[in-house]
Amino acid sequence: MATAKDSLLLKFRPTDSALGVTRKTVKSMATRLGVPETQVVHLALARLAEETLASYAADSGPLNARQLTAVKADAAKHLPKGKLQSEESLFP
């Protein structure tokens, strides 16, 4: 059972806009999707969270000169050596 901390009062807008929708719109969406109105709100919030929140932890910023040199040196060890055999391009 949801507690008061787990609940949110949602006030619908009088008209649909980029910042909100009417109850009629939510009901129409629920009918079309075949889910309860609450599920429509959860779907919308989940999509917004996916678009706006980072899906990974923030890193410590750009590499410093020493780190960049180390990465380049390591990469050079793993890159192929020798003459180019053939070349293809997506854009001629």
C-alpha cells in the first residue's frame, strides 16, 4: 500500500500544451494503450527520465596531458602495422 511519501497529487492542465495535458488526453491515451491512467503517467515519466537523466555516473572530466599521452602510447601498441591493403568508404 502506498504511503503519503509514495504518492503525488497530479493537477491536470485546462488545455494541452508542451508543459502539461488535460485529464481527457490522459484518458484517451489510457484507452488507446489499454492501460490504467496511472500507468500512462508512469510511462511518460519513465520516458522523460530516460531522456533527461544520465544513465552513467559522471566522470572526472577531460584527460590531462599525462593521461592522454599514456592512452596514445597504449593505443599505438594495439594498432595494426604495415602497408594498407585496401580501403573502403561510405562516402565517395
